[in-house]
Amino acid sequence: MVSNIEASLEFYIKGLGFEQKMEWKPNGKIEWCYLQRGEVGLMLQEYRKVNVPNSKLGLGVSICFICDDALILYNEFLQHGLTPNEPFVGNNMWVTSMKDPDGYSLDFESITEVPEETTYTDWLSKTNEV
């Protein structure tokens, strides 16, 4: 559930590279849509004015995408003007994360053999030394 579907569509389509596959416009404005990128699908639905929660959205929610290469996505997201967190290695995976317009935490992770707690900057500097 999102508070502003236009802002969410801008973020997920232009920023993250999803494609809109379906939409529902009961009153001439998108209220629900299905987005897809590769084999990942998401549905977004805007709150109707009568049922918007009083609390902040996204608190305690983390959506984790296991992908082929989180580092490629990190650099792609930077090129699209987003501000993902610097990747680091945790649980044998590269992890980069950011928040969507409603504050939902999005994590992009890919398996690696790089040592735990290595940051992308440290890894790049060691890779360039070789």
C-alpha cells in the first residue's frame, strides 16, 4: 500500500527499472498496478482517502530481492539518480539498500565469496591494487 502512487511509479519505474504491466483505474486515475522487472513482480495500491493509516508507512517492513548481481544494480540505481546505501557483505551476500517514497526498506542481495563486512569501496580499492 502506498500513499502516492504517482511518486511510487516514478521511483519503481524510472529509478529501479520496473515495467508497468497492468493497472486499475476505477475513477480515471491509477489506484492499483502490477510492475515487473525480470522475474520479479510487485503490486502497488494507493490508499483510498478513507483508509489512510495515521502511522508512518514502511516502519518495520523490509522487502528483500535476491538478485544475480547487487553491485550492478547499485551502480544502475546511482545512474538513475537514486541514493542507495553503499554495498557491504553480510551473510555471504552483497547487500545494498534504500527506502522507497513511503519509507519501505528495499534490500538487493547477491551471493558472494568476498569476506564478511567488506564494503564496496574497500573491495574496489583492493581489486584495483591487483
